[in-house]
Amino acid sequence: MMTIEGVLLTGKDVYIVFHVEIQVTRESGFPQRMFVYYYRLYDIYPERVVSLAILADHEPDWKPERYEHELLDMVDLSFGYRVAKLWEYNDRWAELERNPSPVALVVMAHLKTKATRGDVKERLRWKVELVRQLYARGYHRDEVLELFRFIDWVMALPKAQAASFREQVETLEQESKMKYVTSIERLSREEGREEGREEGREEGLKEILLSQFEERFGPLEPAIRKMIEKASPEQLLRWAKRILSASSLDEIFAT
């Protein structure tokens, strides 16, 4: 929900409350939920609420725009709301490319993420192309960084293709003479943090296992400690599950 301040034709100031719902999958109860949220906001901001639904699903035939309810002859309710169906912009691609708004680029990334599902080669191609368009749009540096982050996140690639993407973006930055702290440096920092977190979790599990083994079976031989240090995460979890029921280390380490 967000609020904006506007001016009526009478010259009076007015606050308008925008209720925005983003829905990524078909849901039979979605129109009713739109109505429920609307009337709850209406209780607080009478006559100032505008409801908008952004449908980010990939089903062309689903576009709920109204909630209707009837009960005997006593209730006849109809509530409509504005709908933006992102799928429809597949046929308006040229319009998106011409639109200078950052939102247009976000929609383009969303559509190409859906369209390239299961096609890694095509996703890589479009991911590079969208970054190329991002650099050419003349946005402020902070906008470029945030949009780059979004594109990189939503259009995820396997490691091999991710490496190719970084190389192509670095070349693109050199050609366009626009060096942003994104591509190689920024992605490397983020990947390094994620790898560090994963390594930290694994090391923590090893410490816990060593402590539990010693508590249960006494001091451990160097060979046992070395085996735990070299174990994979899957092995560590398997051994951890056996601690409570095993009567010896041999039972824990049995294959």
C-alpha cells in the first residue's frame, strides 16, 4: 500500500491510497481478496482507495477484473479494480523498449525469465541484452545498480553460463566506457559472501559433531577427527542423525 498527494480540479489537496497486489499464479479466490483488502482500507480511508492488480502469471486466459457476490435477493455486490496483465506485454515489446521508465525494464526481465525457462542459452543471451539496454538508457548510477541487481537475481543462470555472463558484461562496460561496480567485482563479492556463509554452516556442523561424539564416546582418535574434517555435508548430516541411536562409533560411520 502507498499514499500519494494530489490536487483536485477544485484546487483542494487530497490523499489517495493505492492498494497494489502482485499475483504470480492463478488463484480462484484472488478477486475476493482484492475486495476484502479494499473494504478494510476503505474503513480507514473512505473514498480515497484505488485498487490495482499486477498479474505476473504466465496464463494468457486468466485476467480477473471483478469480484461479484449474490445472496438470495438481498445481496448483489460487484467490485471492480484495475488490472495490469504483464503477459500481454509480450505483444508490446517494442513499446517496452521505447519506454524510458525503469518499470519497463523490470517487466522485460520478468517476461524473458518466463520465456526462457528451461533454455539456458537463450536466457544468457537475453540477460546480456537487457543489461546492454540498461546501460544505454542513461539512468542515474544508483538506478543502474538496483536494476542490475534485479536482472541478475530474477534471470538466474547455472555457474558456467553465469561466468560467461560476467565476461560479456565486463566487455560491454569496456566498449561503452561505463564502469559500474556491478558485473565482476560486485557479483564476486556477493558470491563470496554466499560461499562464506555455506562454509561457515558446514564448519559449525563439524564442531557440533565433534563435541557430541566426545560427549558420548570419549576422546576421539586423530583418524576420526580427520575423517570428520574431510566429510561432505551429506555425510555430516547422516552421521548426526545416527548419534542418538548408535551404541558405538562403528555404527555411526557404517555405510
